[in-house]
Amino acid sequence: MVAAPAGEACRAGRGHPEPGSLHYRAGLKKTELRPHLRKCWTIPPKANAEFAARMEDVLAVYARPYDPARPVVCMDEKPYQLLDHARDLLPARPGHDACQDSEYIRCGTCSIFVWVEPLRGWRRVQALSQRTRIDWAGQVKQLLSVDYPDAETVVLVMDNLNTHGIASLYEAFEPEEAFALAQRLEIHHTPKHGSWLNIAEIELSALTRQCLDRRIADLDILNTELSAWQNATNTDQRQVDWQFTTHDARVKLRHLYPKH
């Protein structure tokens, strides 16, 4: 499938405003009111004990000192649209930027998994064609068997996606192996509408800006690019210094706590 040209929406807003429109009202500048624009945000519920409990649980995990025997690892995933160019790119030349046509070809979707240990400055990123329970279980097995074979327990922080649970291990492996893997996990879920508490989501945002700001049509090419980003960030050992504490939450986010 080929998407519609991106310029149509822009052209629709050009020209002069109609008499009586908002732009003609006294004292208003053109950009002050933009009712067609909205910012999307995950708004947490007010005075919700479940949200407060899970938030403080995750914040307590982030406050733990570094322990290689019990590393704190955060994971997240995002869907990704594979796209190809409908027409050849025009390369950059003196005085002119590179140009790409606004039309594109859809090449399917995939899911990008991100695992990050904030205090160590380590990341693993991989794109899979699906995001089933079996896929998540396979990623967990790699985490425990390859990434942290010597760790006593991996403290895992993640959101409440339906595939993120011990049951997925039993769906993917024999009971003995599923139980052995589960015994090495200490799972902490972020609250619903509180994904900002997941450090892996921050890493996904950085990954999107630094690596996914162009069209990628093939899953293998995508994984090559992700591997290059992963190796560069791991070499740099960029750690995450989480500053927001339980005390901060009780002061700045007191509206999220039940009132007594």
C-alpha cells in the first residue's frame, strides 16, 4: 500500500482566513488558538491507591544500590512500521539537501524489544516480527541464560502488557524450564498509565530519535541498525541517574494518593 502525499494536510491550512474566524478576533495572534492540535499523554487516575502503591514499589527498586548478583533491568517494547521509498531518493548536492518523496510503501510491522540495566549502562535491542507470549518468553530466556547467566536473580521492571508475565514462560517451555526461569526473576510492574516510570521507555525514546529517524524496509536491516546503536551506547556505558524519589512523589504527586 502507498500512503497519501503528506503535503495535502499542509496545503489545506494555507491561504487567508475567513471573516469571522478566530484569526480575525481582536487581540488574538494566529498561533494562540489551535483547536485542531492536541497533545497525547497518559493521564494517571487521581487519588488511586493501586497507582500509588505500584509507583512507590518501582521507585524503591530504583533506589537500590548496584548489586551484580541482583541487577535491576528494565524492559519495554514498541511496534514499528517497516517502510520503503516509493521513488528513488535525490542525493544531497552543494546548496541542496537530500530529498525523499512523501509517498512510501508499507512493508509490514514488527516489534522492537529494549532491555536496559540503568546502573551498569547496558542495553540490548532486538526487533522481532511478532510480540506474542512466546516471543517475550524467548527474550527472557536470553536475558537469564546469555546476558546474566551468573546472576542470582534479575530484578525486572516492566509495564502491564498482557504478554509480560510468568504464564508466558509456561506457554513457551516445558514446566521444569519455565519454573527454573521464573525462580530467577523478581518482577515489578509499573502502574497503569504510569509508563513514564519505566526507564526502558526513556531508552526507546532515545533510540527512536537517534536510530529510527528514517525509513527502513527490511527486518534484517532494522536489526543491523539496532545492533549498531546498541554497541555504540554500550561502549559509551551511558548510565541512567534516576533522580525522582518516593519523597518527591509524595510531595509533587500528592494528588495521586488517596485522601485520608
